Amino acid sequence: MSAAALELTVYSRRACHLCDLMMAGLRRLQSEFAFDVTVIDIDTDATLRARYDHDVPVLAHGERELCRHRLDTAMLGAYLARCGKIR
């Protein structure tokens, strides 16, 4: 296992079924890959709401957007493997 987990961010909002599905998929992947997830509610920040209003959930690593609306598990698994985050 790598020493430090990768920090991913999910831009989300309350009562969002796609956000719930993305989070469930991320929790499943955490058994294979070393990453942490921070969830940010876009409705608490006007700038984030303007940026992501109709696009949540958005998964990002730093400034790099990884996917919108639905979790692409194959792409994310390959990305995490390239980053050396396999458990």
C-alpha cells in the first residue's frame, strides 16, 4: 500500500441521487485503492453553484476533473493505478 492516500473531491448537493450513486461507487473502490474523499456541497458557495449547478456530481483530483454525472469506475481505477494507489 502507498504511504499516502490520494485526496479526491466530489462536488455534490443534497437530495441528489446521482451524487449518492457516485459516493457508493467510490466507497466500493476504496477497498482496492488508497484514496480519501472530501464532499463539498456546491449550494453552500455561490461560485461553486454557478460552476457546477447542472453538472453534479463532479469528481476531481485537485484541479483535474475526472468525471461528471456518473462514476466511470474503469477510468478511475486506471487513473488510481497510474498514480500508484493500489492497496
